[in-house]
Amino acid sequence: MKLGTIKLKNNLILSPLLNVSTAPYRQFCRTFHPIGLVCVPMIYTKRLISNPNSIIHELLKIEEESPISVQLIGNNEKALKRAINFLESYKFDVLDINAGCPSNRAIKAKEGGYLLKDLKKLESLLKIALKYSSRPVSLKTRIGFENSNNNFEFRRIINDSGLEFLTLHARTVKDRFDNSTLDLDAFKKFKEKISIPVVGNGDIFDAKSAKHFLDHADVNGLMIGRGTMGNPEIFLQVHEYLTRGKEIAFKNNKDKCKSNIEIYEQIIDKFLEDVKLNHSHEEFKFVELKRNSIWLTKNIENSTIIRRELSKTKNLNHLKETIQNCLKSN
């Protein structure tokens, strides 16, 4: 399938989740099923140009992951231009601009979702991105800041910009991730006025919610984020349901959890070959493996207790020991 000029194997996309969609995580998810496009966790433009060594690990080996997108967040045109120039030495496929992050940090810094309150600034940033990026440019945003009404100017900016595609989360910025606030009707009305391909995002946690989103809003693609955490097979589940009507239920137990953790550890080890980090490989591996081991206990027996024990671990050896003890087969 295509998003503008970008050719993808399928219409499924892994979201650029901060502290989640790392290189090992992206490869882990792709182990279970091909993913049309994966995304590097969002990168702050000011941090990239002021202290690049602090985030350089996010860009290591991205040339091996095509198709892949790099997302930038910020509100300063000069910083954005310099960040784009910095990224030119890396091989990736899409430059994505974030205008939807609802975090307090983003709103306070007047970036991310705040840009929906300052459309003149947003338009200026998009012009910079499109002028100086040698890669296709996309935008990830929401249906509004406080509500989805009177967004004619917002849609005009998108349609006139020259963007390849738009990723639209079906909530306002103010609604953050409140489960009750997903608004597919407002999303559909917004999408119908957009002249470029639209990727849908928000509360896709299984195959049926993916199909509901696709049927309701007729989007060109689906971006899945939080739904992948603890369920790396979700892309397979969604693909099989959408293409064949086959429902693959999410099942987990101690043996499967242990196997997935072992797969993840192997992926981390492979990633760490021939790379230099600001901190030790063991520290990187501990953080990655601990975070994902906790997620991968999803729905297994005594998962709350196991997660509590995993969260207490202080180093890699302690973590591995705890995994072995907690995931012994009955």
C-alpha cells in the first residue's frame, strides 16, 4: 500500500512512543509479523542540537529497519532546521512532526499538542520541515485542542502544506488518554475534509477495535501504540482479522512469557553488537529487559505479584534471577 509516495508492505504502523518504541522493541514487534512502518520515539529538537549524545542511541542502526520514521517535537524554527540538518546523515524514510503530544511538559513548553492553539506557529514549522527535509514529511496530531469544532484553518494548513500523510488521534489534546473520550464521529468529520492520506490512531488494543476504527472512519492506515505493550502479536492479530476474518485471541501464560522475554534478550544482545553508548551495555540491557518483562506478564497467573517483584530488581543479574523464579512452570 502507499501513503502518498511512501510504499509500505501493509497499512499497520507502530507508534513513536517515548521510552517504548526503542530499536529492540521495534525489532521485537516485527519478529511476529511484518509492520508497514515503525517509528523512533519522539525526539526533542532542542535536545538533539544541544546535547545530541544524550539521544544518539535512538538513531543507532535505523538504516537496518526501513521503512522507519523519525519524529521531532519542538516549537522553534531554527532548532527544527538544525535538527533536520543533523538527521541528514542518517538513513530513514519519513520525517514526522509532532503536533499532538498532550503531556504537561509539551503543553508548558508550547510544543506538541499546544501547537493546535497556535496554528500560525504550526504552519511555520511545517514549512521549515518541508523545505529542508530531504525525506517525505508527515504530521501526527489530534482532532483539536479542547474540542473538534471550528477547525477550518487547521484543516486548511494540513491540506495546503504538501505533507505526505497525516496521523490523526481521535481525541482532543485536553482529553489526553481518557478511555471515555475517543471520538470516532468527530474523527470521521475531520478526516472527510482532508485531501491527503490519513492514518487513524487511538485505543486500538485488539483486532476488533482495529476493524471498528477502520470501518467507522475509512482510514488509509492504522497506528498502534499502547496496544502493543505486552502483546507483540497484535499486528498479526489485526492483519489476520482484517484480511481473512480470522480471530486470533490473545493468550499468555508463564511459558509463553518466559519465551518472549528470551527472544527480547536475544534481540537486545544483537542490537548491542558493535555499538557505543554513553552508558554500559549491561545498564541498557537491564532497563530494556526489565521494562518489557513487566509488560510481557500481561494476563498471566499472579501477574500483579510478578510485576511487583520484577519492578524491585536493581541490576541485570537480579532481574534474570527474578524472572527464573517467578516464571517457573507449575
